[in-house]
Amino acid sequence: MTLSNQVKDSLREAQNNLRNALSFAARTESPYTNKHIADMLSKIQAIIDAEDFIHQLEEDLGGEE
């Protein structure tokens, strides 16, 4: 099962908000804060990519039977 459009859109919106936060944090916050905001961005992208990959695998394996 792939991510619903609603969930994917919400995750993309969260990424946009985190990018905005990171751009402000880069000017004033510690490297620790910047690193963890960037990590959150990466983890959201990993969720989206993993779900897409799993969905594609399920389709490929389902087609072989």
C-alpha cells in the first residue's frame, strides 16, 4: 500500500516548513540545531522513498504470480 496523497502532501508541507526553519537557523542557531533539523528533513524523505519502493516491489512481485 502506498502513502495516500493526503499523507504525502502533509509530509511535503512539513519538509517545506523545516527547510524554512533551517534557513533561519543557519544564521543564528548552533550547528547541533541545524544538524537535527536537517536530519528531520532527511527522515521525512526516507519515509516517502521507502513507501514508494515497497509499493513498487509489491507491484512487481504481485505481477509474477
